[in-house]
Amino acid sequence: MNVETSSHLVVSGGDERLDILEDGFNKYHINPMEYEGIFLRGSCTCSPLNPITGKFLNEDFTRYEESFLEIRKEQAYRIKKLLNYEGKDKFGLVFGPSGSDLAYLPAMFSNILYPKKPIELLLTCPEELGSGSQLAYLGKYYAGRNQFDEAIEKGEDINSGYDISMKRYTARNNNGEVNRNENDISLRIKTHSDKSVIGALVIGSKSGIEDDVTIIPKLSKDVMWVVDLCQFRNSKKLVNELIDMGCMVMITGSKFYMAPPFCGVMLVPNEMCEKLNKAQVQKDLLKGFDKIFSYYDFTDEFSALAQYFPKKKNKGLLLRWEIGLDEMERFNKIPREKSNDVINLWNAIVRECIAKSNNLELMPNQERTNRSIISFRVKKSNGEYMEYDELKDFFAEITSEEIRIGKFNKIFIGQPVRYSCGAFIRVAIGAYNIYQLQQKEIAVRYDWDRQLMKILDDKAGSFN
């Protein structure tokens, strides 16, 4: 298979966010196959290949058709090896093109275990989740195309037999400060004992917010918990703590680990896998979800459930997970102390640049966010903060024009995020960035970050 065909495979098998548009870029203003010359500080949004993972474009991809199931089983084994402690096997896996696709699973699982029981879904950080996650949690198609390249109706109910209501808990208040929602969530759970309650928490929103998961063991044992770890800037220890508390955990290989978008997987505790396999499945309640998931998306722990789904192969997703796992396994070889030192030094340098700038201002409560993401507001030449639409224009301008930093001629940062009374933008480092920064010439590489922040500050000062 030639390079052109393999390049197509990288951006296939997902919704329209993968599409390369007329200008040669996707909706995030980047082309995942074009990685030369980009100074990348946007692993929280979208990443291209890099000089190491670019090797995948030159492979013979016929094996993704001929050995699909074997490769998928090997990927599941590799993920388990990375995340389980030695000698343990705590969870099954459900693959999906993105975190938004994984958000379909809690309601589907709830209806299998508690057929036709009304669902109350409690969602934190709604404004800092992916664009389609809220629709997916509500049991509605979030896009106009599924992973099998089939048309679906965006916003339409997947299955009319589902009764889902949602209570949203915003991430930040009007001052941009991170909200604490634990007491409100606890009260809501106690007052909805007649419903199947799903608690959807976030550890690693677009700005790195980390919900307090210590509330989980304190609340009703009947709650189905799902934790959005899609940014995946967290340790094996946290993953295991969440699984031990009975949480489903959503991760991706395409944020911190910088595979091209999108590649997601849901970790499902073995106890829940067993319950799902033993349940008397009402086939009418799976109708519609067979347009979302494939037989091959479920690992062996779901042997009874997987039979209800079509045997359709998503070679694009399979390839993106190969790329993601390549990054995960390489990053895992870096001692944790060393990678943390890199993250902490980068964080300190960027924050210092923002503190000295004229037009950039850190968002509040950085101590409650992950240190590999830094979020900041941007001021215009008149001193007012840029609103969301203005930040979108600012983002589009700086990521599309030629800007030179060292050996690079283009920059890419995290896209804008809206909150209740404003908007901010982000810079973030991921696995490949850290891999580079812990190599030689450290001072030079961090100087590139200083140059980036100076460019952003100057651009903001002249932006109208």
C-alpha cells in the first residue's frame, strides 16, 4: 500500500472532525500527516504525526485488513500491560473513535442492566468537554457520520426507548474560578433514588481541571460512575484507584500521547463486565447502537454482549491506536521523576512568561489543573479580554500563518475554550514534546517556549 493510501487511512474511520477540508487542514487548522516544521504546543486539541511515528505512513497496511482481529487483540493486551499492575487483569475494553463515542456507553450499559428505567446523568465540566460528548451522553447522535463512514442524523435519538435527563455542573464561575460541585452532586443523588443515576466526572478537562473523585466511595453504591480521563495526563496509580472504586474510565491515545485524532477506549471494571454478560439483553434497547459500535470494539470480557453488534472493521482506528501505543510505550520508558521534572520546569517557564506579558493573563486556580496544560485569557489592544469568537479568529490566524521559531516555521497551540462569562486559550505539552525536552540542548528548547509566548503576547497586542 502506498503513502497516499496510508495517509487516507490515518484520517478515516470517524466523524467529520477527521476530514481534511479545502484549505488542506481539518477543523482544528492542522493536517495530521504534515508534521515537519511545526512547533507543537497543542496536544490538548489535536496532534499530527511526528518524525518517529511518521514511519507508520510507509508501512504495508494490507495487514490491517488481513490480521484485523489479531492486531486488535494485541492492542488490548498492550493497553492492559501498560495500565494493570503486574499479575493483575482488572478491566475489559471497549474501543471507540473518540471520547465522544465512548460517552454513548453509560446509557447503553444502564439500559442493559436496568431495562427502560429512567436515567439521571450528572455531568461535570460540560463546557470543557469535547463538542459531541453532551449529545452522546443524552443518547443522541453527536455527528453526521459514524465510524463506518455511514450517514447518521446529528441530534436524533439513537433509541427512542431511552429516557435520559441530564444535570450539568459548570466547570467555572463568572470569575473563571474552578467550581466545587461535590455537595450539589451528593444532594442530587440522594433525591433521585428512583432513577438509574450515572455520575460523569472529569479528570483532565480542556484546561486540565481535576474533579475530586474522593466523593465516589462516599455516595450511593447504586451510582454508575464514569470518569473522563480522555486527556490522559495521569498515572497508572490513579487509573487503578478508579477501577478499584468501580468506575468506568475513558482514555484516549490522541491527547497527551499525541496520536492523530481520534482513538479512544473505555476501561470497564471486570465486575461490571460480568454483570453485562449475565444480563438478559433486550435486543430492542440495543437498536441504534449497532450503528455506533462493532463486534470488534469489545474485548473478550464482553463475549455475550459483542454478538449483538455487526462485524465491521475500522482500519483507521486500528492504525491510530498503533500510533498511540507506540508513543505510550516509548514515554513509559522515561522515569516518572524525569518526566515530571520536565513538566514542572516547562510549567514554571511558561507561567513566568505570562506573568511578565502585557496581554496574557493566567486563568485562576492553576493549582487545580494538570501542570502539562496552561490556560490563559488574552487581551486585545484596547485592554479588553477576547471573547470566544475573537479567540477563535486569533487561534486560526496564528496557527495558519508562517511564524518562525528556531527551526520551525509554524506554531500550533490549544484551541479556545468557552466558560460561563468568558473564554481562554491554552498551551500544552504531550508525550513526544516531553521526550524531546528531556534530550540534550534543554536550554535551547525551553527558549523556543519563551519565543512562543512572546509571539502570542505581541500578536494579541496588535489584534483588533
